[in-house]
Amino acid sequence: MNRTADTANRPAAIHEMHGRGLDHPQDTWVVNMEATAALLIAFGSLLAFAASFGAIPEGGIAEWAIDCLFPMQFPLFYFASGYLYQRYRSVRTRSAWMANLRREAVILLVPFAVFTVLALAASTVTGGARVLDGATLLDALLARPMEPLGYLYTSLILYAITPTVISRRNARGLLFAALACKLAIVAALSLPGSAPAAAQLPYAVVSVAENWIWFATGMAVSLFGALPLLRSREKAWALGSLWIAASVITFIAGWLGEASHALLDAIGIFWFASLFSSAFRSGTQNAFYGFATRYTMAFWLVGPIALKLTVAGLSACGLSVSAAPWLCFAAGLVACFAAPVLVTAALERCGKAAAIIYPARYLAPPPAIIVKKGVS
């Protein structure tokens, strides 16, 4: 099915996390993978919260999930972004680069700026280490983004330094450059002689060096048409088993570090790509993901702030997490999963207020100069 005729005139897909794709059945697996990553990030916040006050044991499976599973979720976002970028964009000239960067600046920087202010305000209210004042705000916006907002900050840099590729040679060159950066930062942060100096590097340098490889891998999978090579339930089971075995071994042996996380992330990305491209091969969406994909961004933007405020609210009401752990766990569950949905739904009923989470839904269609022709 060829969609060249209407590619430039379609609005951003409502279910796509950043509006870089069309609402195409072939993208169902990507948006569902992103939604799953967001849900797992929210679940990770809840798990850490529950473990901190004893509702669940701090060690064992909870610690393994926090140390091994949840750190993989943002590499999945970078991979998906690179895949959709290569699939739908053509950025090979200076004018196309400028047009694309202007659009991405709005899509990424609006939620980044708004939620940085909100996160600092929440930190101020709850007695966090970073408070909302001019110097801290500038630091969080320009130098040291608050987690998990660093994903948006890093993504804009990746779009700024990465043109779309037009040949296998281009793709191999991009992968080589990104891999070289990854190996360099892993070595710098791991070796005793260089680790102290590497820890002082600017956030932008470290984050781009660590994550460019996942973005480039997504682009390469799109260009090479490699998805059919991954798309089978048997391969998904094999990659999943390999990831679980490798993560359990590294966790039990105490080998967790930059190198082991890089390896686990690489296996995990291909596992999730294989799993979701197999499960949603037909492109048919189900009811659960049809709902969840509407709130992918909200789960990891709103959830952490809601959780902080919930903890402060429970304390203000005199409820101790040690005295009422399961009540507090239920409140955390609401903060991590229900609050993002309710906040987004409320904003959607207030004109274009939901643009602070999903700017792409309210932008004009992307200019033809950056739209890839012949997408099918």
C-alpha cells in the first residue's frame, strides 16, 4: 500500500509519541513498544517507592528489575525514535535540517521546559535537593536536566547531529561513529584511571555518547529493512531468554556496570523489537494498547511528579508509610498510572493545553521538504 499521495498532508498520528510517524498499521508495533516502555518506567518508580518503605522486599526480584530491566526503557525510546525518523523523514540538505530541527525543537522543548519547571516546583514543595530558583532552573534547562527529562534534551541533540541515511554505506558509517562513541564513553566511565574525569564531562556529551548508538540502530533497522529478520515468536523467545539469563547472571555476580548495561540494552532492544513486531505483525491494535498509547508521554512525564506530591500529601495527612504501607502503595499506584491519564484527559478538555505533553498533536503537518516520499 503506497501512501505517497497523502503523506505530506496527514496530521501527526495521535498515538505516536512525538508525532514523527503516520497512523499506519505498520507502526503499531513501534507505538505499542514505546507505550510498554513508558508503563515499565512508571512501574519502576512505583517499585522503588514501595521498596523504600517496606511494602515489598528491597532485594531479590525488585532490585533486579530496578537495576537491570528499567534502565533499558529509554534506550528503547531512542531506538523507536531513530526507526521512525529514518522511516518518515528525509533530512539531507541544510534547509531540510533547519526545517526538521525547528519542528523537533517545539515537539521536544515544550514538554522539557514545562515539566522541568513543574519538577523543580514539586522538588521545592517536597524538600528535594533541587529547588525552583533562577540559577537552578537555568542549570536544569541548559546543563543538567532532571531525570527523566534528559531524554528530551538528548533527543534534540541527536536530531541536530544526525541526518537521515540514504545508503547502506551511510548507515554503516553512522553505526561505526555511534559505536565508537559508545565504546569510548563506556571505557572512560569504567576504567579507574579515567572514571573521575569522565564523571565531570558535561551531561550532553555523556548522554549523546551513551545513546546515539540506539538511535542509529533504529535508523539502520529501518533502512536495511531488517525487521523481517527479527519478526518471529521463536526469535523473541530466544532473545528474551538470553536477556533474562544474562541479566540474572550479571546481577547475582555483581557485574553491573557501564559495559554490562550496554550489552543488556543491546539484547533487550532486539528482544522487544522482535517481540512486538511479531505480536502486532498484522497491524491490528487491541483495546489495551489503543488506550495506553494515548498516554505514553504522560506516564513518564506526569507520573514522577504526581508520585512526589503523593508522598508529601500522605506525610501532610499524618499517614506514615511504615504504619500504612499498603495504603501508601495504593496511593502510589494511583499517582504513577491513574494521575497521568486524568491529567492528560483534563488538559485535552481545556483547548490546546495538552500541548504541554503532546505538542505534535497541535502542530501543522510537517513541511514537504522533510517528508520522505514513497513511504508504504
